[in-house]
Amino acid sequence: MASATEERICLFLCFFLFLHLSTSTKNNPIPSPWPEQFHSVLFINRSGNLQKTDLWYDWPKGRNFNIIQYQLGVLKYDLEWNNGTSFLYTLDPFNHTCKRLHFDVGILRPNWLDGANYLGQQYVDNFLCNVWEKVDFIWYYEDVVTKRPVKWIFYSGMIAHVMTFEVGAVLDDEHWQAPVYCFSEAEPEPKIHNRRSSSLLDLEAAVDGGFRGTLMSEMS
């Protein structure tokens, strides 16, 4: 049988380990909230399909805009509003197309990374980054020094490299207006509850550029 001294040593070691684990968790870095307004250029690789996305985030006005240039292909616009409405459309010189969608949630909040699981540090794209994972949907890499995002990896394998990150940049209001043909009553407005199950719709631009639907539904 263990002596009283051995039992005390065992209890002390267990208590010390508990304190160490608790302190380590509390000291984990927290991802920086997104600025309320910014512009970012993203280079995105989705299973070999390349695109450049101009991301305009404007939380005070409740809007988010992804302008998506596919490699040697079409230029698409993904305009999102905080009331859950999204417009996916093309402009001249491409054929005029538009899909009007409605999601159960609005745009991502600046603190949408709250509660993400910290995974440690890793060198990514020549930057030392803190890494977090959120709801098994996105892996988020943030520069340790500048706190700017560097890279995102989505559950689907899609990878976004952050090329520029301009805090405070705002797109002029005139560019936030969807074209008139988006307001035709000929086609009902689909309601999307979960983007993972929406493969029957042409949501390629929305999935690539504006990923809020699935992420926010998982977070709620």
C-alpha cells in the first residue's frame, strides 16, 4: 500500500499539473477581431482552380463585397448585406446574370473568431503565425507580429492567401448597388439554411468568396 507521503506527493503532482494546464489555456493568444472596415486582396486556390478576390468588409454599414476574378475567366460579384440578402451577379462585358439569395444570418461579425481553438504557431508563407481552428470549418493563420491575417484554409481544402490587408479602406457607396436585373420578380429568392447542402444551386462564387452562411450557421 502507498504510504501517506507517497499519496501527498501524488496529490501535489496532480494539483501542479492541473494548475499548469489551466494557466497554459488562459495564456493562449486570442485572434484579433477584424477591423470594422478593411479591403483585402486574396489569392485563392480551390483544387487547382485559381481566383483573385477583392474583399471589402464594411461592418458599420452592414455589408460585405467579394469581387471575384477567375483565372482567364469571368468576373463575378458577391454582394452581401446584414439582413441576410446576397446578390451574385456579373456585369459587362460578360452576360448579365444574377441570383438573389437569402441566408438565415447576416455578414460575419468582427469578432467571429471568438471561441476558436488555438493550435499553436507555424511558419506560413514566410510568416510566423498563430493558428486557430473554428468549428472544423476554417483554419485561420495570423501573423504573430502584425496581427494581420496571412492565410485561411477551409474544410473543403480551399486555400486563401492574404496578399494585402488595408485597414480602414472603404469602397464608395455607388459600387454597392446591385444591377437592376437582380430585382426581377421572375425568379423567387431562394432561402439558404446551410451552404454545405446547397450544391444544387450555382453558389460557386458565394462559397469561394463569402463563406459566412455555413460558418455562421455552425456558430449559432
